[in-house]
Amino acid sequence: MTTEQLEQATRLWNRVCTLQQSITSLGHGGLTDIVMRFDDGTAKRITDESLILARAGIEQAFRQEIDQIKYVLRTEFGVTETVREVA
């Protein structure tokens, strides 16, 4: 693996770690609301039952991105779980 490829793989792996941390934060019991901010300057607060649905949707999207990144790491860079543990 070239230095550039190693740097690309490292950036991708760091993105996976960030997404996993975000999922953990979303599941934290102290999360009481999520605020969506729109381009026009308005904001919408999500609370109660909607928060549960929003969390689930965000977690699903993050997990899909994690799976896609892991696929790229595996197929383009040959990075496996074992290699990441050693790194």
C-alpha cells in the first residue's frame, strides 16, 4: 500500500470511528431533543415519540455509511478487521 493509499484508508477508518461514536451518543439516555436547522434560518425541535423515530433513522443511515466505508476499505485497500485491530 502506498503512503497515499494508507492516508486514504486512515481517513476512511477515522470516519467509521466518528460515525460509531455518533451512534453511541444518539443512544445516550441524556439526549432530550434533536434540532434540525434549515437553510432559510428556521429550526424544528424533535422530541418525544418523534425523537425515537429520528434516532432510529439516523442510526440506520450511519450504519449504512459505516457498512459502505468498510466495503471500500476491504475491496479497495484490503483492510480487514484483523488489520485494523493491529493498526
